[in-house]
Amino acid sequence: MAYDESTRLRLNRSTFKKLVVVAVVMFGFGYALIPVYRQICEVLGVNVLTQKDGTVERPANTQVDLTRTVTIELDGNAQGPWRFRPTQRSIQVHPGELATVTYEVVNTQGRAVKAQAIPSYAPQSATPHFKKVECFCFREQMMQPNEARQMPVVFFIDPALPKEVKNITLSYTFFEIAGAVAAK
């Protein structure tokens, strides 16, 4: 069936208008799905990120053993041109509880040095249960002349720590890296 030019042009415009309407309806439907999805999730109690009053309630850490307390004694040894010490001598934690301690280092020389800290634990049986999340000992430290720095250690004690272990000593030895050339 052959159409003349004016009929074909009219049919093309009609088809174009229908396609524009379909595209607008599809966009509107997609846009309307967001609040509908939120309402459905709220009604069903799924994927709810905030409370109705807008506050976020922090979930309790069920991994913390509140029936036990472990004393972590902190120690620092310096092998080189600096002062190195913990900012506190001990801390008490519950197994599973996230804790942060800070060590302070001061480069007492007039030159830059590259250093590294090596941890040790006592008793030795506590070593696999002492879990560090963040530690300055994970990487080399570049210390500028006369620089002072506070360096955190974020850790937790694995609740599987033997019950008879009540004290753990965390000791770091901070030493200059031999043969390392410090950049100025």
C-alpha cells in the first residue's frame, strides 16, 4: 500500500508524538518508583537506614565479651636518635572491644631519618589474639629533623583469647632503618 507524501508525513508526526508520550511516561514512571520503593521498604521494614525521627542508631557490638577485662600494658623502646614512648602506660579493654592507644616519637637530631617499629607481645600465647586494625608499625616512618609525632594503634583482642590471660604487654622497638637514605 503506497501513501502519498502528505499522508506519510502525517503518519510520521503521529508516530513521533506517540513515541515522545511513551518516553515521558516511562521517565515519570521511573522517577515515581523512588518514593514508592522507599514506602514499600519502610512498610516491610527492609533496607531501613535511618529511624523515623532521622537519627541513626548505632548497633551494639555483640562480639564484645563484657564479662572479661584484659589489661594492656604499653611499652616503647628506642634504638636510635629519638624519644619514643606510649602516651599512657596501660589500658583496660573487653575482648572484642575496639580500642585506640597512642605512641609519641620525637626525632632529636638535626637530620631526617627513616624508621620502622616492630611490635612484640607478652605472653606469647596472646600474639595471635591481638588484632591490629591500624598501626604505625605497618609502614616505614619518615621523621624530619626535630619532628614530634603522635601515632595511633587501633586494635581489639579476639574473644577467643584464653581465659587465664588477664594481662598483655604490647611493646614496640622503634629503630632507624640501616642503609636508608632520608630525603630532605
